[in-house]
Amino acid sequence: MRSVKCPNSWRTSASVAVCGLQGWQPRGLSGRRTVGFIASMCVLASYSSPLQALTVDPGVDFAAHSEHRGLVVDRAQGAEPAVLVPAGSLFSRGPNYLLEADGKTLAALWVKDLAHVTVRRTADPAGPVIGRVGASWQEGAIRLTLTPADGPPLQTGRFHRVDGPGIPDLLTSHFGAVLDERGMYFAELRDEQGNATGWLRVRISPYQAARRVYDAALPSSVPEPLATAAVALVNANIRESENHAVDVYLGN
């Protein structure tokens, strides 16, 4: 595995308070639906070792995984491994999260709620927009719309199960128990004319290198920051579903 340089701000216990574990909620998020996004992208503990990038399928354009310490981008088209970190500013008009690599900010994410993310090139709220990601739900199953600033929108279908227990057959917010979500899910990415332009996949299991592993084949119009925002929304919604599912391990 390769090492991904971790921002200095991740190395102190103060980051726990910044992430909201003392009761703070990111701007624009409210109520119980904040839990998934906070848990999926915040640093949950201080540490001194770097994040580790996973070995990924050579045939994919984008790959990422979720750790208890953050969301790690393992591969992106023409870009370098990166980490999604809290911006650390609680009350300004600045972003909620930064995508960073080797001490550089690659992009900034403004999170309105679990269905809307705006991605800019810098932490300036007036900075150039890279794109936006929106989520919608059909019978509890998430779908994404990726809208690059310089290209037409792309939309995923629902994430269909292609491996695992078999019930439910979609990645949904209606899991009865955390065991039910385990498996592999696949969603096609299509343009406005309905033509297939790529796909996204998520694997969920406690018996792999990371509990949630994401990869994708994406058109060149979807840059690393926009793909990261899309994965972050899916990851947040999975965590939100877990928060309302029965945890069969609780108390064991």
C-alpha cells in the first residue's frame, strides 16, 4: 500500500472538536440527517501515522475508501491520491471540507445537506465552480446527478446489488439490519440522451481492506474533486442508513 500524506490538522486531538463530536453541526446541515455526513468524512480520532492508499483494480479511473479517520482517494484520472478533510472553520462562509494532497488544496466542498454539494477550486466562496453533485431517492434507493461546470449533467441509475446476501437488491436507506447492506452494488452513469458513459461501484464488508470501497469508470468530464463529492454523498447516505438499522453486534 502507498502512503498518503496526512494534513497536519488531522494529527491533533483538537480535530475531534472541529468535526462536531462536541455537538457542532456543519453549516447547512441540521437534525439527525447530519450524522451520516459527519461520521463519514470527519476525523474521529487523533493519530500520527499516514493514511494508507489501497491497491486498486488497474482498470478503474477512480478509487476511494472510507476509514474511521476520513475518506481517502486512492486513484483519480490524471491526479494524485488525496484525502477529504474538515475545513476547520465553523462560522465563516467558507467550505465544510477540503480535498488535499501533499499539503495542497485541490478543491473545496460546500455541503448544503445530504442531497447537495457544490465543489469549488479554492476555499473562496466566490471561487470558480468545478461542479455540483445532487442526490435523489427512488423508493429509498439513492441516485446521483453530477453536473460539471464545463459539461452536461450525468446521472447514475440506482445501485443494484451484484454480489452479497441478495436482500435487498438495491442500495437503499431501508436496511433492516447492518448485515443486510453487505455486498457489492453497481450503478451505471448515463448522459442526457441516456447513453452509458461509465459506472460507479461500492463494496461493503468488514472483511476487506476497508469497510466501504468505491471505484468507478468515469468520462474525462468528471474530475477528481467532483468524483470525490459523489462518493462522499453515497458514503454519507450509507452511514445514515446504518444509524437507523439494527446493529446485531451491539452489546456483544
